[in-house]
Amino acid sequence: MKTPDIFYVEDDIDYAFFMQSAVQEVRDTLNLAIVEDGTEAMVKLQQFAESKTKPKLILLDLNLPGLSGLDLLKFIRDIPYLKSIPVILFSTSDHPDDVKASIEFGANAYLTKPDGYDNLVKCLHSVHDFWFNQHLRMN
């Protein structure tokens, strides 16, 4: 498997499809890998660590089958090779407790999924501009 630029864990197949299209609109050279549940994501993340490859950004849905987004976040932050990867929790929830827990567990950011495809594209432009342009230049 080619190392993705963005590793996205999302159990909603329709939303994952829209995300794939939106990422291509933002930048058609970005490689997006989508996994549908937390357990499968953990296996892929372990493979990244073992092969010494890593995505540039990880997006995690909060509520996933298998392991939750917070469980995956803990897993990522406990593996030295992966812990430097920026992780954004990307969820439909905007509950303050979810945001607080995500930041406490080591998320770099928390974004509420936008409504509508155009808003998703705008959101991804902002994510790309910051995490792939500004952030990478600083680090």
C-alpha cells in the first residue's frame, strides 16, 4: 500500500465517498486512504510504524465500530514513530465534552463535519492550507 498523504478513518461510506471527491477537488495529487473501522485502522497504523512510513495527516471520526476515534488517538500517541503525525478528530458531534476529551488525549485539532459538499470542500481547503502548507514549513 502506498503511504497516503491523509489517512482517514470513517465508517459512513457515503461521507467517505464525498470526502474522496472533495480531497481530489482540493488537490488532485493528494493520496487519501480510507478505513471503515477502528480495528482495521489500528492494524494499518501498526503497519505504518513497522514499515517506517507514515501519512502526513490523520483524520479520525469519533464514533467508529471496533475502536473509537479516542481509542485510536491514544494508540497513535503511544507509538513513538506515529506520535508526531498531526491528528484531527473529524466528527458530527460538537459537544464540548467530546472536543475537550479529544484535545486532552492529544488531538492537534477537532473539527465538526460541515453540512453539504461545498462546505466540506471549503473545510478541506482550510485543512490543506494549514496542515500541508503552513504546518509542514514550520516543522
